[in-house]
Amino acid sequence: MNIHSPLHRAAFLFVLEFVGFFIVTFNMRAVADLNYALTFATDILIAVIGFTSIKQIIDAKTRLEQGAYALGGALGGQAALWLSSHYFSS
């Protein structure tokens, strides 16, 4: 399996940004709920994902990779809104 093919890189970038936006959105809910432990944990994850994203997006050369990255972020935010609405409402 060639991890450097545009399709595999697009899938990786999609997942990376999905997770990144998921964590950022969940972090905002944790801050609003004054959940210090969860805010601390998600802050660290945001830094790790941000550093990894910067290193990976620099090498994105195709529109497929760029589009997958953007779509992953949008869907990750939506998924976190749905999950956090159940987590923080209980």
C-alpha cells in the first residue's frame, strides 16, 4: 500500500482534520461547561493535532487532498456538536 498516493493522503488528511475539529468543538463545550479537566486534556490534543496538521497540509498538492482536509473539518465539527450535546446535557 502506497501511503503517499493522493487518495491515501486525502483519506489521512480527512481523518486528521475530522479529529482536529472534533476536539476543538468538544473543547469549546468543555470550556462553556467549566469542565477544567476536559478543557485541559482537549487543549493538549489541540496542540498535538495542530502541529501534525501543519506538517501534513504543507505537502497537500492535489485538490482532492485539500478538499478532503476541509470536508473532514466540517464533518468533525458537526459530529462533535452532536456528541457533546448528549454528553453535556446529562
